Amino acid sequence: MTTTEQSATAESTHTDPVRGNSTPNRYWTTANIGEAAPAVMTPLCWSLWGPGNELAVRGTWHRFGMLGPDEVYVDPDQNNRLTGIFYGRQAMNIEPIRRYVDRFPGITADEFELGLAGALHPDADPFTPLTDAQQALVAEVVERVRDTHSQRLADMVRDQNEWWRREVLHREDAGDPRARLTEAFDRFVWSIGIHNETRLLIVAAMSSIYRLAAATDMLDIVPALTAAFGDVAELSMGADLWALANDELDMATFVERHGYHGENEGNPAGRSWRENPDLLASTIAALRSRNATEHPERRAEGAVKKQRAAVAEFEATLTDEQRIELAAALDDTATAVRETELGKASFLTAIDGFRAAARDLGDQMVRDGRLADRDDVFFLDMDEIAQDTGASVTDLVAFRSARAAEYRGYRLPTTFVGMPEPLTVNSARAQVGDVISGVGASAATHEGAVRIIHRAEDEDALEPGDVLVCESTDPSWTPLFMLAAAVVIDIGSVGSHGAIIARELGLPAVINTGDGSGRLRDGDRVLVDGAKGTVTVLAINEAG
């Protein structure tokens, strides 16, 4: 049989759970969700994120009164789900999300989509508005959820941390890995469900700030008003890493606090610091050479002072009633920003527990002679693991592994209708004078040299003044933000992790550029304008 014939046979006999499909009229976006798990997903990764996130979000919306109990399920057709997958990468199904979000008090579907994708699609279907009685009922339910949200989040964070340390970090008896996969899945649904409550609350709070700014014709000041609130959880991780680099904290203690973070941490197939602390080596070495003024807490203090000055400037233009409304909106936003990072950390502990169970199962299958490598288990999905017949999976793993390698050469458009045409990773080289546009996520400017980072653990550290340019970020990238003078990110929104941490550290940031990391090269000199959302190429590195 020829190679072509073998390939055709594999296509006809093996399924590919991460290729996905779309009807011609479906509108999708990779903005924001692409940040959660930026690497190409394997079938086991998608078994967690696909059904898990669907159940979590629908459960959240049910608690808010936006969905009925019979609407909390996972449809077998991803065209009817809130998220789908194409060539190994997630995308959000905008139309059903708009339909349900439009029921949430204090925010319209257009406002939510603008905050998520940075633009509105032109052919949005009209919605049937809720009656006044229905709106009043939803508003009442939302207030009840809001009243208990912070306490439920705090309880969940504490429980997740205790479980992770007991059952993942310090577990001595491996136990049944299939049962542990199921428990980690359930914990993921629980934690990301409460996290999604926070996401809705932050969008509603931000909408109030935007409306006040629009009423006074001062929309340009909004980024400064929401720039930095302080006490964000990821900055405590940054402070601990600084202490680790300066021999003020030992590695065991650092891993005890933050070991669920790591390489591609949103993908179960990634590596956590719990598994390999050496992933931090290059960042630790770079931090040792930095001045004390660059300590994350010092930088955060400076950013908070600027935010308070912007609030004072804006308050001077408002009436007494408007000032009261602004104070409430800013308090709600500050709380939601802090809780966003807490919720994200909690679902990452669940992912790390899922990761640990999967690798233990992989070890079992290697011992049984069914897999060549423990990580081959990630090319199976949860159903295949649960219904294991003991048959050989070698050919299936080889087929899906080859597909994953192919997908790593693709990226998806930020928005698309129907099946996307995958784009190659290589983009047209930026030239002097080119302006790469995105969304202004942190209002400041910086001129510096580009440093393209593909992995948070890349060996070559950022130099002082460098502009960090990357496809996406997650909390494990926080140490690199501590080394950067500005950030430019392909994927995300103003409410995503990269944007939040950039604002808290006072870094100029442009996010959602689409292909900035493909068009720029190491050593290019750029001007990053975090207010305008632009990256202007001042000089190119001819050797890049």
C-alpha cells in the first residue's frame, strides 16, 4: 500500500475530534477564548474544555436566570454550542452568546461583543426582547447571585487549593487515574462556572463606566480609570518569583503556592512548574540582574497612583449623583478584576489535577504495551478512555499526532463565518512606517526593541526596555511581564489576563493584533501606543 493510500485509509477509519465543523452562516471569534488555551488542543484537552466549559457557562447563566434548567446540557453539534473547535483551536459561537447575554441586566449584546471581539459583526440576528416582567425577574435573580458571589468564590478557591495540594502536589497513592480524571473534570466545571459569573459582573460594571464617560464626552479616559486597582493575585506570584530569584524564598515553597502554573498551562498536555521547576530557570536568572525599582509591587504602586489621579480628574467633571455612580462602578470593577484572577487560578488547579491523572494513566498504558509514550494518552478523548476495550490505539494515536503537527502550522482568523480557511503562521514582514493595529489595553506609550516570545520558558530573557510580542498569554507569563517595558499580544481583549496584568504593572499594551507576532521580528524598533491601540514600526532588524 502506498503512503497516499495509507493516508486515505486513516482518514476514513479514524476520527479527529479537534477539527470541528461549522454551518455556513455561523459567526465565530477566537478573541479572548484563544488566550485560555493557546496551544493546539489534543482530543483529551478538548474533552475537558469543550463539554466542561459548555456545562460551566450554561450553569452560570441558569443561576443568573438567563437560561432554563432544560438548557444546561452539551449539544452533540458544536454549531449549537457556545464554543467550538477548528484545527485544534477554540472559537466562540457569537450568535447564541449574544442572545443570552442580552438578557443580562445592565449590558447589551452589542456591548458584550465589543468588549469580547473588539468589533460587531454586520449581520447579527434580531432578538426577541424579554417582557418587563421577565426583565424584572432576571434582575432579581442576578442580585441574589451577586450578593453571594464573593463568598462562594472564596469558598471555592480555598477548597480547590486544599484539594490540589492534597491530591495532586503531595499525593503518594496514585489511585485510579480514570476516577481522578472525572473528579478533576467536575472541579473544572465548578470553578470555571463561578469564574464566568465574575466575567459577567466585570462586563456589567465596565459598561456603567463607559456610559458615564460617554455622557461627558470623555471616552478616552476610560482606560486610565480602569488601569490598575492593586491586590491582583498574579502579582503576588510575581513578588514570590522575585523573592525566589533573590534567595529570599525557596523553590519548594514557591511550588507549594504556584506550582499549578506552567508551560501552556490552560492545556492539560502542557507542563506545570509542579512537574518541572526548571522551566523557571531563565526568568529567575534574568530577575537577579534587575533593579529593585522594577519589583512588581513597586511598579504596581506607581500604576495605582496614576489610576487614582485619572479618577480625580474625571470626578471634577461630574455631578454629585454621577460621582456616586462612578464610585460604585469602580468598586464593582476592582472587585471583579481581582476575582477574575482568583477564579482563573482555581480552574488552573483543576486542569493540573486533570493533567496529573492523564499522565498517570499514560504510564499505565505504556506498562501495558498499549502506548509508546505516556503523553500519547492526550490523543484519546474521555469517551475513548471510559469505554476502553483494550484494543490497540497505536494507529489512532499516530494519525492524530500527525494532525496536531499539521495544525501547529496554522492559525485561525480573529473572526470568521462558517468553516474558517486556516492561515499559515508566517505573515507578511512588517516594514518601516507600517502600523499594526489592535485594541489599546493599557494607556501609555513606549519605544523599544521587539522580542518575540513563543513560549514563556524561552531561554533568551528579555533585556531592559524590550517590547514583549507574543501570540497569547496566560498567568505563567506574568514573570515575563515583570521583565518587559511594553507588551503586544495577538489574541485577547481588554478583559483578558494579558491586559489586566499590563494595566496593573503600568505597561503600555496593545492586544488583539491578530498577527503582530508574525509580522514583527526580534530587534525591530517599534512605538507601542496603548491608548490608540497601535504599534508603529520605526526600524527593522535586517538580520531578523
